Amino acid sequence: MSAIAEKGFENSSMRERYMRRCLELARLGAGSVSPNPQVGSVIVADGRIIGEGYHREYGASHAEVNAVAAVAEEALLKQATLYVNLEPCSHFGKTPPCSDLIIEKGIPRVVIGCRDPHIKVAGKGIEKLLAAGVEVIEGVLQEESEKINEAFITSHRKGRPFVALKLAQTLDGKIATATGASKWITGEDARREVHRLRCHYDAVLTGAATVMADDSRLTVRHCAGRNPLRVVLDSRLSIPESAGVFSDEAETVLFTLSALHQSQKAARLADKGVTVHAVEGRESGLDLEAVLAVLQERRVLSVLVEGGSRMVSSFIKAKLADKLYLFIAPKLFGGDGLSAFAPLGVMSPDQAVGLKMEPPVFLGSDLLLAAYISM
């Protein structure tokens, strides 16, 4: 935490309370603001909230602007504290800098959840506020503030999208029977949660085998929300052109080997509106780093991988996976079933892939275990 002084600030418990409200507001922008971060802002004077706002959609006004606009008595701003879960911007983008607005309105105190990793901000917003005499406290609910924008932060710190893996398995770790049948392992509540996840991620990625087995459309149908960008890895261009994933319900990007990029089939898919990219092959399939690099250029912040055991394991082995969503059904398929994970090269317990578990969630009779992957 840093500050010029704490005179005039609310006490620590109240600061956390108001920052939690910022996070509640920020979540309202989920699925609408990318590639911008989710941001909420609250303005407090005389022990009460006098204005609040959040970033509603990409290209629209920022949270601080909306919070200031919601204040009925502008004179109160000169004795207020502005709370925001992400450092106010200090540069001109689609909107003017929020730090300039705070200074212009004479707001004397600002409380910040975490710093903005964007190269054009990265502490510069705080520096501008301090230089103008604004008192600043940062790091309030920092972990929670970073988590809500984990995709935005990963994109700017690692130069690639945040990657989450999704699997649905039986209690004994099987994602299909010996015949390859997998519909349905989990129940309706779990499947509805998958669709909710889809609309919160910028892109959903899968492989040819999964598409041909399920004819998955990769769209959002069981809840309200946007359709993500559909990303398909098909090294041999084996998916039929009539597949649901090539429908006009949502945009589709297909990755294939360079040798097939100029083929007649690739041209026909392009005529259907599919964007076809060529990448090099690797022993485990297409070059995943190259795939993510293309998505990063498209300003895709987050990718939900809905593939089979080989695909999800390839992302883990390449150290390109950040999170795992494991939906577990109270069923057993036995030893003949297809295992959820392909070989990961683990020869001893100390080589195991580490996981930081989130609290478990029951979805009907199924269990969702979410975990961050330690690399």
C-alpha cells in the first residue's frame, strides 16, 4: 500500500467494503468490455455513496466517468474519495484519461484495487494523480482486483491470451466410454454453466476430433450472452464444410497446416466467412504458441479450450494453460473409458502439475472443481 497520507480516508474495513462494491459493479461488464478490463467505481462523501458506475461496453465511457456523472451535487466531489478496482488510465484511447477527469473535478482522494499492466498506464495514472496533489491508497483487495481482470492482466504481462481448459468427466476420470460416446456425462445444470463460461470468454477453442464427434456449434444457447469467437484447430482440414461450427451464428477462425492453407477446401471455407490461418505443425499437433499469437493480435484476451484429452494435455505440456474447469459427474465408466488427460510426461510425484484449487461448486448432482495451473 502507498499513500501520501491517510487523513480523510475511510478506515480500512470501510475501504474494503467500498472496493467490494466496485468489484460488484465491474462484474456487470463481463462479456461486454473486452479487450478492455472490467472496472467499477464508487464515490464516497460524508460516509455515503454519492455516485457509482462501471464500464458497460468496449468503446463506451469508463467507470470513473460514469461514477462522476452520477453525482447529483458536484460540489461534494471536492471532499470525496473515489474508489476504483483498477488504476485510472492516463492516456488517450477511445476516451480521454480518467486521471485527468479526477484532477479536473478536484477529487482529493483515490483508492485503487490494483495497478493497470497496460504499457501506456502501468503506474503512470497514479503518478499523475500524486503529482497533482491527489492522495492515493493502492492495493485494497488487490488479489480480488487482479483476479477479476486476470485475462486482461495475462494478455499484457505474458503477451498471450489467458487460457482455461474445460473437461467433463466421470468420477473415475473418464471423458468417454470405450466406444467414444460422451453425451451426456454431466447434467443440464453443468451444461448450462459451460454456456455461461462461453459467453464470458472471448474465444472458445476446440479440435477437429471434438467437432466431428459432437458436431458442436460452440455457441451460447442455455443462457443469455454473446457468442464467443469460435477457434478450430484442424491440421488436415478434415471437418465437413457442413459442420455446425461453420454456421453463420458466430465468427469462426480455423487453423490448419501451411500446406493446406491455399487448398480449394480452404477457399470454400473462406467463402463461407471462415477466416483460415496457416501455422506450422509440431509433434503434438499445430503450433499452439503460433495459434495464441494470432489470437493475441486479434485482441482476444481469453480462450476457453473445449477439447479432448490430447488437446488439453498439449496446452499443459506447452505451459500455455492458466486455469482448469473440471466438471465431475457421479458416474463410473471403468478402465475401458477414455482418460481425461493424455500422458503429461510425469515420471515422479515431484514432477506433477500443481493446481491451486478454488472452492468446489455443486451443479445439480455434478461437481465443478476450478483450479489455477502452476507452471
